[in-house]
Amino acid sequence: MSDSMALVVAISGMVITAISLVPSILSTFYARRQTQPQRKRLSVSIVAPAPLLNHESIPGVKMEVVIDGRPIKDPCVIVIRVANSGRLAIKSDDFDRGRPITFALGVPIVKLLEVSTDPQISAVPDVSQGEQCIMIGPDLIHPGHSIIVQALTSGEPSAALPEHHLIDTIVERAPEGSPYLSPHSRLSLVASGMGVVIAIAALLSDYFGFRVE
């Protein structure tokens, strides 16, 4: 057997071994998850507040943002994303005594620019604003669903984690630069990876004219 053929056989063997290990790894992973206590989990990501105006960009030119005839001092836009990253739905009853998730921004909120969900749903999320805070809920948040809030503030807002009174729920900051993946998305990635491995094995088999069984 030539060196190239031996290399292909070795690679094919490793590919087959990897494929055979995937089901056992997945079954062990999900069995472990089922035996662990189920906790609700909420991931929070806050896009760094962006100032709308840069007075140094055009020397000698004064620009301002005016809302309803009122000029806004140091206007900034903040984007808040709250995602149910757990396996259990967060229900309205999970908000202790109906108290919402509260983001204290520390500066006046001029206006809520947009409230949306990912994926899109027909029901409008329960989002409201105070003088310097944004309140989300009580509301039903399904696993894998997110609520996104964009707000205009006067001054640079705080990006601190919110105050909450959710029962048996972990609230944490989402990893920087790592978008949340729902369980369905994770399974899709695993399936795609398996498909790529199988396709590579098939191409090697066809190219060198032998079957790997």
C-alpha cells in the first residue's frame, strides 16, 4: 500500500471513529442535563452607548438633536437585549410580586426608539420607561427568545446589569461578542458539522476508489 493510500485510510478511520462517537457524546450530554436541577436563565447584553453627535468632527459647526421642540444634551443611543438562554420559559408569575426587570441608566431617558423581539412574535413585549430607567415585564419569555430595546438618552447611560426579582432565575451578562445560540441552533450546528465530516469521508472514498465501511 502506498504512503498516500495509507494516509487516506488512516484519516478515514479517524473520521469514522469521530462520527461513531458523536451519538454517545450527545446522549451523555443530554442525560447529564436532564439529571441536573433545571434553572431558568436570562442573558443580558448591552451595546456600548453610542453618542449621536461628535462636536469635534466639524470645527465651527454646532449640531443638536431636537425632540418635540426640545434640544437634547449629549444624546446617546443604548441597545439592551434580554434573552432567555435557559431551557425553561420565564413566565409572568416568575416576576415576584409583578416587579419588572429594571435597568437603571443614571441619565434621563428621552424616548424609547424601538421595542422588538427575536424571533418576531405578534404580542408586544411589556416594556416601559421611567425618568431614568427602563422596565421589562412582567412578561412571558420563551426559551430562545429575546426582547430588544433601543432608547435615546440625554447623557451617557450606565451599562450595568439590571435589578430584578425573578424567582429561581439566573441573570447574567452575555459573553462579549458571542451571540446567544438557542438549543435549536446548537443542534443545527452539530448536525451541520456531522454532515461536513460525512461529506469529506465520501469524497475521499470516491476520489481514491474504495469504500469505507
